[in-house]
Amino acid sequence: MIPSNQRVTLDALQHLIEVVAKLRSPDGGCPWDLAQTRETLTPYVIEEAYEVVDAIRTGDHDAIAEELGDLLLQVVLQSQVASDEGQFDLSLVAQKISEKLIRRHPHVFADVTVENLDEIHRNWEQIKAAEKGQDFAETQRLTYQLKRYARSLPPLMAGMKISQKAAAAGFEWDTIDDVWAKFQEELAEFQHALAHESKAAQQAELGDVLFTLINLARWHDLDPSEAVQGTNQRFIQRLMQIEAVIDRPLADYSLEELEQFWQQAKANLAKERAAKDQ
């Protein structure tokens, strides 16, 4: 007997599967959904994952539930596309992740005894290596772990992870002054590349500047991804304030006028934040 709360969940999932199947049906389905491939849907997977994270940051439960639904839709859609092509379906996706979780948690689903979280993590990595036919010692090499971060994480997050792991392994400056000196060195090299070198060299030097900034953030216990996200939001908020008071398109105003609007919006938002903090 399936508990009633689980039955409600299973019924809701089944309904979603049926809705997506109808959207992908050649008989009365949606032309847009029918035209999609796994490749064309990939950007939406990334976009929806970021929107889930943004909703979690707000703490709005309704928004979190909605965005998780959008992300779940991408899982169901990808599975439906694969099913339409005779490759796999959602049941296989669910089956594989269930088997993986059971296999990688022998301390829960088998008779393995663990003493601490470090031992759980080590067992997980050993099982994972065995699944992929890899040598466990090789997977513990620093470069193996860093390549995984670079491949699977957004660039800023990957940069922070790589910086942290490298520092823990001994690739670390002695003082924060040394990090600042490295930043000034990289900035000068970037400026030189902009004036005298190829686009590829400029791109490489820009990367070095950004990576050094990530290291500065790490030394000060700051999150560069959160910092950029905050700046993006503040920029949009200031533009919203400007658009609320102007009566013409932004392009119709001079740079001096826009700067005045910008500074006023900045001051207004600062007052609003100060009032909330009181």
C-alpha cells in the first residue's frame, strides 16, 4: 500500500509526464516542443538551474517550488526527447540514479560501518572510481580534481574551487600583500597585451587578472559569484529607478544627464537599504 502523500506525488509526476508527451506528440502537439532536440534544450537546463539558485537566495518558498518545477520540466523533456528517439526514458533515468545512490551509500543500504564524514567521502570516491573503471589513486591527484571543476562548474565557481584546492596543496602566497602584488603584475600584463598583442593573448591575460581577483576574494573570505550577482542586481535596480522617472528612451539623453540620473538612483537605493537595516 502506497501512503497517500506518496500517491499524490506519483500522480502529479505522472500527469507532468503525460503533459510533456502530449506536447511532443506529432498528433496535435506543440510545434515548438516537437522541434526541440537535446542540444537546443541544453541552454534551458542551465538557465533553469540558475533560476532555482536565485529563488533559493530569496527565500521565497513559492518561487523555489515554481523554479524547481521548471528545472524538473527540463529533466522530463530531455527524457521524452530521448524516448522519442528510442534511446531511454524517464524510468531509466530514475532507476539509474536510485541504483547509484544505493551503491554509493553502503553505510546506509549495506553493512559498511563508517566513523566520520571523511570516511563517507572517501568511500564515495572509491566507489565512483570503480564505477568508471578508473584507478582510485589517479582520481585523487590534484589535477584530476581540478579538471573536474573546470569541466562541470560555472567559471567563477570553478576558479574559486581550483584556487582553494591548490592553496590547500601548498600553492599559496605567504601574505595578502603578495597576492596584491601578483594582481598588479597581472593587470600590467593585461594592459600590455591590450596595446601590443593578439586577441588570444589579451583573452589569456584577462583570465589571469580574473583568476588573481578570485584569489584575493578567497583570502578575504568573499564569494566572487555572489559579488558579481549582487552587482548585476544593483545595476538593474538603478536602471529601474531611472526608467521610472524619465519620459523618453535612454538613448535620447546625454551622458551627463544619465550620470545625474544614475547618481540619484544610487542614492535613493542606499537610503532604502539603510531604512531596512534600522
